[in-house]
Amino acid sequence: MRSLLFVIDGAKVLRRAIADAFGSRGLIRRCREHKKRNVTNALPERMRATDP
């Protein structure tokens, strides 16, 4: 049986739904852009990189 790759934004409910529906066949990875955005948004503004 083939595995399926799901790239998600980190929502716990979505992760749970995929796990419930696909079990061990559902491989879940976090979208790098969403992760970067969430980490950056948690930083104080003075520590965030500014775009030129």
C-alpha cells in the first residue's frame, strides 16, 4: 500500500483528521513557509528582518 504525503500549515485538527482517515499511510509534514511566518510573528518587531 502506498503512503500519502500531506503538507499542512500546522493545524492540529487537520493533523488529527489526516491521521484518523489515513492512519500510518498519511505522512504529515509542516509547510516551511507557514512555520517561518509563525516563528517570525512570535518575535519582537525589533528582532524581525526587514525586507529591502
